[in-house]
Amino acid sequence: MSAEATNPGAPIRRRGRPRIDLRRLGRVALLGPVSRDRLPDAIGHVAEAHRAHHPDADLSVLHRAYVLAESSHRGQMRKSGEPYITHPLAVTLILAELGAETTTLTASLLHDTVEDTEVTLDQVREQFGEEVCYLVDGVTKLEKVDYGAAAEPETFRKMLVATGDDVRVMSIKLADRLHNMRTLGVMRPEKQARIAHVTRDVLIPLAERLGVQALKTELEDLVFAILHPEEYAHTRAVISAATAATAADPLAAIADNVASVLREAGITAEVAVRPRHFVSVHRVRIKRGELRGSDFGRLLVLVGEDADCYAVLGELHTCFTPVISEFKDFIASPKFNLYQSLHTAVVGPDGEVAEVLIRTHRMHKVAEAGVIALGNPYAADGTAPSAEPAGGAAPGAEPADGERADPTRPGWLSRLLQWQQSAPDPDTFWTTLRADLAQDREITVFRTDGGTLGLPAGASCVDAAYAQYGDAAHNCIGARVNGRLATLSTVLGDGDTVQPLLAEDAASGPSPDWLDHARTPTARIAITGWLDTHPQDTETAAGSPADATGPGPQPDRAARPARAGSAGTAGRTVSAVVERPDTTVRLAGCCTPVPPDEVTGFTVRGGAVTVHRLECPVVTRMEAVGRVPVVVTWGDAAECRVTLVAESFGRPRLLADLTEAIAGADAAVISATVEPPSEQRVRHTYTLQLPDAAGLPSLMRAMRDVPGVYDVSRAQHPAAAL
């Protein structure tokens, strides 16, 4: 891929200052050190950008850091042929333009010295202090020689732990990845794709959570160009055609009208057209089909005070026709990444709809740079730029539930640091990290003791129980949601009040069914750990789906005893004949076996036998600990319960069409879960009651025939993959 292809913003650059010529910087850097009383020319652009945000900054430390970096990297070249020093210079310039303070810039200049040169952490500490040393160490990769395939996930684990103590570690990493992505065209295509996938799955979500939109949007475009070259080329052509069009820009006309209205109202404001980046245009095109002239950007209105934002909103809704469904107030209720703005949309004189963002200049700085805009968030003198949360609480205040309100240590980061300690295996950590970061929205639920819990959208009472009680939630038997009894599978909404209910019997444990409803890594890792260490108890719990589908909390998780030769799980009447008379038989809830599945069984507490499909992960675990299987065969087939997973592309009426297909097969829906969309794909999980197990294949075919559905499969216990 050409360098131009991996740099989608260059020819159609719409915001920010022009890119610096790194080859020229490289030539300047090769001239060697300069006198002590003069700043090196090679970092003149860094100094200029830094002084724009921090006029009184002491640049002498940057001088010393550059001299050390230049001398230690001298002779090293990048794959592009440029002197290596151009990379830390470019990373530092990115951070300087976003308003990072001097300590961050110092560490950025030195961020590769310990990894790639003879400079040691002790030298960095001695010359620049403990703070800079900590930041440099936080972004230093672990040696592949020592860690092998685990080097990358363990490096990210190390970086996240360091970020928990100082968020500037991740700021440097994000800027480092942005410059590497800008220059990725010199790499082999397969390496470009690998780096782009990690950027998409880990770095971009972290940039979003830290509120650094300026980095996030460019990273999205660069990843888009590498992983989806055809869609990228089409989007690029559409934007180029719109830019070159001779017709009047409808957004510019609406912007002029808005500016005139605000002047007449006596409101001092800046009104500008803010072009969408490539991925944003692509998403709008997917959502709306044919693009309108006003779809290529949004209006940005900047004012001085919070109250002015609402004054602007009032004028817009008075003088233009508002699109009420587009209104969102992120000032009264900021996003979890510090973002604050009013969002609305108005209809212009020609019928064009313009989306409008209204924010103060301070909000705009935080919206673009996120935590980087906080300056030094740990300064004892409180000189860091303010990023006040709603309600005027001080950024460092401790709320009642003990979770830090410090915006540099948000709740999602605290939870991430908590669960990573319980994931010692690098593969588990890496898989779980990506899954956790894929959650694109967060909700707040209230505890009955007055505290709050931050959870991802789609979280259930299972997640709330583990978030509040940790491993003690193993004894949970249900919950109250908004004062009413609810099952553990109940999905929580933003603003709900939840009270998990714990059993007095400390010997009880979770059911494998809980994994079907757990969305947080904290819950999933805790449940999986308990199931792996209690295989016999797992078997007893697996027979009962009461926690997942029952009408309320069930104190006894074990399935009720059934007559020999019948399935003891509620609602299942498919029979299985074990080679023992008068034995209670249960069908496992983890793999929901039905005829003609190949099955086996294991004896559990009380002498009952639980039946599993042969490919169920629980079978592997039981055999690994020496459990002897029991021969099981199918008897008469009548009603059966089964869990199916439908993978599909998102579209309107998809849920209704799937439900219609299920009803057409005379199957009853016991429970259904729809996961949040990811990259236009949606996963539906249905627990169904069939009148006859023989109808299962035709039911699955009918579901696959629904437009947009590309796969339907039997649910499998997820514990082994976690």
C-alpha cells in the first residue's frame, strides 16, 4: 500500500495545522547537537506548538531531552529511510498540538530510548526525575525474546497498569501509534493488517474512552484505508466529488444564517462548518443510503459560557425547524469520556438538515484532546486546566461509593485494572480486553445503599452483582430492579436501581447459564474461575436454567428431581435411558442437548446424571479431572428446549422477521438476547421450546433464510474460550 493510501487525511486535510516535513526535520537532526543556550532547530515546531498552549513553559528540559534522544538514536534509521529521531519528534509534535504539558513532551521525546538504545531507566530517572522515568517505562515494550507470543498482550497489560497510576502513559502510546500508522505504507501488507487490527480493537477504543477525539478519528481513517481499501476508495471519491462540486455548499449557507440569527440575538459565538472524517461519512452513507449535501459535515457553534449554549439552542429551535429526535444534552449528562456538548439538528430554508454541535471553547478543547487537555492532572498546585464534571464537583473528589471522580481515572479504567488481575493467562487477557473495549456505551445504575455502578450497555443483574460484591456474588440468587423481583438475566437500563440478593448458604455457586448473561470481564472471569475449580458443582448447576428464565429468584439452583429416564430441567420432556435403574436424569443447560445429538453423561451430587453433548467443553473438563462418563441413549422424543445463536447484519425489522420465522416453526421463545451491534453485525441468542426435537433442523434452516442472517448455530458454553 502506498504512503498516500495510509494517509487519507493528507490531500483532503480539513482541520488542524499542516503536516510537518519529517525529511527536513531529519536533515536538521543530523546536523548534531547545538549550543546549550539555544533550542535545537529540529524541535522548533514542537516549541511553537507547546508555547501556544503553555506560554510560560520552561523549554530547557525539552532541550536536554532532545539532545539525549538525538545522540542516542543517531545512526538508527526507520524503514522509511528517515533518521529514527524523526519519530519521537513527530510523536511529541502531535502531543504538543493537543496541549500536552512539558513533562509529557519530555517523556515523549525519550519514549523509545530505553527500548532501542543504550540509555537506561536509571539514566532517565537521574537526568529527568521519577515522573518522566515512570512515563517512559510505561510505554516501553516487553522483550519478545523473553515473552514470545505473549509479548504484545503483556506489553499492553503493563501499559494499562501504568495508565491506572498516570494516564499520560496512554496519551504517549496513542500518539506513538498515530505516527506509526501514518507511515505504515513501508510495511508488508500482512504486517499492516495485523497492526491495523490491534489499532482498531484496542487503541481506537482506548482513545475514545480517554476522549482524545482528534487522535481517534484519524486512527479510524487510517485503519479504514488498510482493512477496507475498496470502501475507503469509494468514500474518498465521494468526498472529493463533493469538495470539487461547483454548487453552493448547503452547510455554509445554513452556517451564515445561524451566525446572523445569533448576532441579532446578541449572542457572541463562532460558527463553523466541521467536515466529517472518512469513516463518519461512510457510516452516514450506510445509514441513509444516498448522501445529501449537508451530510458531509456538521455545524460547530462555540460560545463562552455554559449558559450561552442553551441560549444558542433556544434561538436555533425558535428560528429554524428543529429535528427533535436528534437532540441530546451531553452538558447536563456528560459522556463517560469527559465529552460535553449539546447536539441538535435543524432544517434549513432549502429543506437541508444540518446537525449542530454547541459547546464552549473549554468543552471544545476537552472534546478534541480529552485527558491530554487536562495538562498535568496530578499537579499539587491545581494549575491543571479544569474539566469539571456535571454538578460542579471537584475533579479529584471522592464520591460516596469510593470510586474516584478523578477524570483521569474513570470508572471503566478502574474496572479494567481490577479484572486484569484475575486473568493471568495472556490469551485470556487479550481476548477479554478486546471484548471489553468493544462495548461502545456505558450506563449508570444506582445501588440501594446510595452508591452507583458504571456498567457497559447490555449488562445484566449478574454483572451488577459481581461489580458490587466481587466473588461473594457467587451466592447470588436473584435481584430487585427498581424495587421489583427480577431474575439475574434481567438487562439493566441507564438509571435503574438494582439490589442483588445473596443466599445465606456460602457453599452455593454460580450456574453456567450465568455466562450467557454476563457482559463484564469481572463477572465472566469470576464465574469461569469458579466453574473450572468446582466441576462437580458445575454439573449440578448446569441442569437448571432457573436463573436465566424463571420468574424470580430461585434459592435452589439444582434441578428438581425427576423420574428415572426423564429430563429434570423445567419444561424439558425429551427422555434419555441411562444404564442404571431409578436414576434421575437432567439435560445440561450449558449445551442444551436434543435428539439426535451424540451425548454422554456424568454422575453428580445426589446420584443424578447430567447429560451433555459430546463436544461440550464441560465434558473435556470432567474427563480431564478423571470423572468417568456414563453411557446415555435417547428415549422417546417429545418437547425439547434448545438455545440458538443467529449471526446477522443489522437492518430494520430484523428482530421481527426472525421472531416470525421462529413462530412459523411452532417454537415458543423462552428468552431472547440481542447484543449491541459491532461493525454492522448483530448477534441474537434465543432459548426456544420446540414441540418436537425432530423439527430443529427445519427451524434452523428457516432462521438462516431470513434476509441478513448469515449463520445460525447451537449455543455452546463459552467458558473454554474465555
